[in-house]
Amino acid sequence: LVGEVLNVMKSLAGNGMTMVVVTHEMCFAAHVASRVGFLDEGRLIACVPPDEIFRKEPADARIRSFLQTYRERNVV
């Protein structure tokens, strides 16, 4: 079911639909999003293009820590 939903969302994004999506699916966010927001304790601490989160070293220590833990458990 998750895969089906992600495929529909990817199709909609490909057709230019603007969406705000909350997800822990990092691969999906990295490939589909034009901007990625990162919340920490209810505060938006980043809202940047995906490359600034996934390909470069994020400036924020909390984001670096989250991504390190995520990468240890998953393949991005």
C-alpha cells in the first residue's frame, strides 16, 4: 500500500502538482521533493532543496544526527 501511495504522489508531482507531504521515506523525499523541511520539537529548522540535506553535510547538528541514524538503519 505504501508503495502504491508513493507512486501516485510521484505521478502527481511529475505533473506539477504542489504538495506538502510529511514522511519518513527519505528516498522518496530526496527524489521527488523540490524542497525538504525538517522539524525538530515542532519547529521548522530547515526548508531547503533536497541536495542540501541529502548530498551535502547539513549545517544543523540535529539534522546530521538524524540522517546518520537513518543511514545506519536504511539505504538512502
